[in-house]
Amino acid sequence: MSTIGLAAAIEELRQELYQAQDLGAGQQFGFTVEEAELELLLELRKSGKGDGKLTFGVATVGVGGELSSVRTHRLTLKLSVRDRAAGGTSPEISDAESGSWDEE
């Protein structure tokens, strides 16, 4: 069974953020990470079963077992959008006309 510790999980997150930073270089819209929440869940289950049968000098023994593990990783990032073309301010997404998309 492979394991991943807290230090390895944080290092993986760090590498992902570096990669995202590199890919976003030169793009108009950038993101700042305001908050990161990492949740690591590990569930281990182990069960075993055994039975035996003796018939006229011949022994039959049956054994069964189960070992399983479940890992769940959830990452939540709170991001702020920054418009580099507007000096790093929050972008304003708007339309000069008001109304619904459904209206023609």
C-alpha cells in the first residue's frame, strides 16, 4: 500500500501552483491565491473470515480475507482575479446594454 504524507501532499500542491504560475505568465488575467484548504482523508478497512470442515479424516479448511484502503484528497482554492492590462485591478465584466440574454 503506497502512502502519501502531509509534507509530500503540500509539496505536490506547491509544484502545481508553480506550474499554474508559469502557464499564466504573459496572460492578461492573473489570479492571486487568497486562501488554500487541503483536506486529506484516509480510510482503512480490514476484515477476515475463516472456516473449517472435518470429514472422515480429510480436513478441508477455507480461509478468506479482505484488505482495502480508500484515499480522498480535496483541495479548495479561493482566487482573486487581477487584470494586468488595467494595472492589476479587479476586472469589470459588463455590457453597455442592460437586460436579459433571453431578450432580443
